[in-house]
Amino acid sequence: MVSGPSPEADAARTAAPETPLALRAVRGGLWVTLSSWWMVAAGFGANVVLTRLLAPEAFGVFALAMFYAQVLRVQPRLGLGHAFGQHPRTDGETLGTFVAMDLAAAAAGLALVAAAAPVLLSWGYEPLMVHVAVVLGGAAALESATTTGTTLLEKELRFGAVSAIQAVVFPLSYAPAIWLALRGAGVWSLVGQNITYNALYLAGVAGVLAGGRRRLGGQRCRFSGALARRFLRFGVGVGLGLLGVTLLTQLDNLLVGSLVGVIALGYYDRAYRTAQWPSTLLYALIARTGFYTYARLQDAPERLGRALRMMVWLIAVLALSVALAVVVAAPDLLLLLYGERWVPSAPYLRMLALVAGVRPLVDNANTLFTAVGKPWLAARLTGVQVAVLTVVGLPLVWQWGALGACLSVAAATGAGLFLVLRRLEGVAPGTAGELVTPALAALVALGGGLVIAGAPALADHGVLLRVVLEAGGAMALFAVALVVAQPRRARDRLAYVWRLAAVHRG
């Protein structure tokens, strides 16, 4: 594990004009993100195997059950982790209050899922789905306990410890899932992976906390009612925002699974998960590094604006690059990864990948609003998107099934991006302008990439070569268009990020 810089060294570097904190944060965020890509690669490979082994119905049942297991969790609704992270002190009273409240919320969530089981059965859901939901509720309780420990570590900026645990545990968690899938366990293979990951992760976090008790505390922990009320006042706004995010990312599963069926949901779910590559690759940059960076800069508006503009540009370039590759190569990509059975997901994948290319920008804005002490603003913006998804999604899914769900997700994300850009201009003028060039470059690359994908000569080649040419061509066109549109700006920014990464590596 690589230890973080000392407070004295951090303060010295922050004061130096050649290495401002805003851009050092980008450097650190870049490498935190790169360290998480190992887990993405491992999970991607394992999911390819599971998708080839399991039928669409298994993924449909799992997705519908996961919706209820997640929406009934209590801990994320209270937002205690964010309240604790934003609190300036980390003493015995703060630790004792946070841990007691967070673990109590985890237990309450498990009880709520168990109580919901007979209600779900009375609504006409299949017993298999209800049983899976209850078991996933138990796994969610383990996840909640792990989140408590992870928050303690990340407030100490010990991202290395958290990343190391995840890097080891995540690949291991797929071993029982693949073993069960090979033996015909169906949806329980996916449940097995979820339980294994949460259990191993909890054990790893507990071990790190046990080895660093002095650093994390050193004082007798005690509960404070006044501090608990303060945490709740801040955290409920965050929690409502997180509930909105859960609904925003999983309400479409509920609509498709309930109105169309779990088989259709299986096809839709695989397309949705594949389309999330941009968000997955950027999650660590936005949710982990971004939150603490913005929180530290909240009282320095000029430096916050520089950090925000750089982050928006970096997110747009990275996310759109991956999204374009997926959109252009979608049919052949599904054939290559999952087999002929999953090609019907291609239309869903193309639409959802376009949406996923801009989604990280909305996520970044919500993280910013929470970090600077405006969680209710993030909650309201997410609420608007959920309202759009609900109002638009119900008739569209009823009329066009999974395709209607894709359209409703696009409408909700578009509404969110519009509102977010208006707000960000008030925080850091010029932020919206950072997206103009990447957006125009993406349009050029999309058109050119689709021409490449439709070329008759490609049909004579194998599927692997077709995917490489289609995806690589789209990404190359995007890079060229980006540089041609603003050569100096693109060159200077990419060179600066590379230099920061080189310094960090050295």
C-alpha cells in the first residue's frame, strides 16, 4: 500500500504556484481511477463468462430482485457517510455517533426487506424473485456495514487501502458464481457473487481498521444526540439524493420487469450494464476523489472553478471516447462477448451507450453539490430526473417495451444535464463551454464510425477484427476531431495530465 503525503508536504505543494491543489487533485484522481480499472477488467471478464452460461431470464430475475433489495435499504437514505465525511472533526464523539447510527440503519434495512416479502408475493410476483430479493437484502446489510468502515478509511484519505482490498476481493467473488453457473444454479449464481463480494470486502475492511485503531481514533468512542441530529439534517438531503439515484438507475428495471417480463428485462439489463462502461471507469474519479477534492476547495471559489472545469473536460473526453466505441460496434460487440443469443440487445445497447456517455457529467455535478454543503440541491435535481423517468417511462414501456425504457432513460438524463449545466455556470462560469468541443467531436466521430461499421468490406472479416476496426475507428476519429477543433488546448491539457501522471509514478 502506498501511503499518502504528509499534511506538511501537502500544504507546501498547495502553496506552490506550479502545482496548484486543483490540478494535483486531477493527477491523484487519475491514478485512483486507473487503479480501479483492474477490477473493471476482472469483473468484465467474469461477466462475459456468466452471460454466456446463463439465460436472459436469470439476469431479469436478478435485476428485478436487486431493485427491491436496494430501494428498501435504510442506510443510504440517511446519508450518514457524507455527513461524517464533511464534518471537520474526527474524534471519539464523531466516530461513536457515526458508527452507531450507520450500523443501526444497516440492521433496519434488513428488517424492512424481510417484512416486504409477503407484500411482494401478494402483488403477484413469482416466489423465486421474492426469495432472491430477501437474500440480496441480507447481502445489502453486509454492504452497509462495509460502507461504514470504508467511510472511516476514506475520510483519512486512505484510498490506497480501500483500493487494495477491492482489487483482491472483487475477482475472487466471481469464483463461486462461475462454479454455480456451471452446475445450472441460474440466478443463484449471480446472488452467490454478490454475497461473496460483500462478505470478503467486510472482512478486509475490518482487518485494516483493526490494524489502524490509533490512527482512526485513539479516543473512547461515545454517542452524541446533538451530533446525531446534525448528521441527520445534513445526511437526509444526501440520502434522498441517493434514493433518487437508485430510482434513476433501476426504476426502468422495475417497469420492464413488471410490465414486459423478466426475459425482456434480461436482454435490457445486459445492454444497460454493457453501456455503463464510461460511468464504471469514471466512478472512482467522481465519487471518491471528486467529493473530497470539492469539499476541501469549497471555501476557495476560484480554485474550485479551475478544478471543476478540468474535471468536466476530462470526464467528457474519457466518457465519450468509450461510449462512441460501444455505439458504433454494438452488434458485433455483443456477438463477440456474449454470443448469438444476445444480439437482440444491440438496439438497446446503442441508445443506452449514448446516454451513458453524458451520465458521468451529471454524477459529477451531484457530487460537487453534496461536497460544498448543498445536498438538497443534488436531491432536487435527481428528483426531477426521476419524475421525468416515471412520467415518460410508464407509457413508453407500456407501448414499446424495453425500447421505450431506453427512450425514457434518455429523456431523464437529458433533463438532468440541462439543469446541471445551468447550475454549474453559477459555480464556475465557462464550465458548459468545456463541453462544446468534445460534443462536436463526438458527432463527427459518430457519423464516421457508423460509416466504417456499415462498410461492405468489413463483412468479410472475423468478428474480433470487425469490433477492433469499428471501435478503434470511432475513438480515433474522436481524438482527431478533438485536436483539429482546438489543437493547442487539447494538446496542452493532455500533455499536462500526462506530466502529472509521470510525476506521480516517479
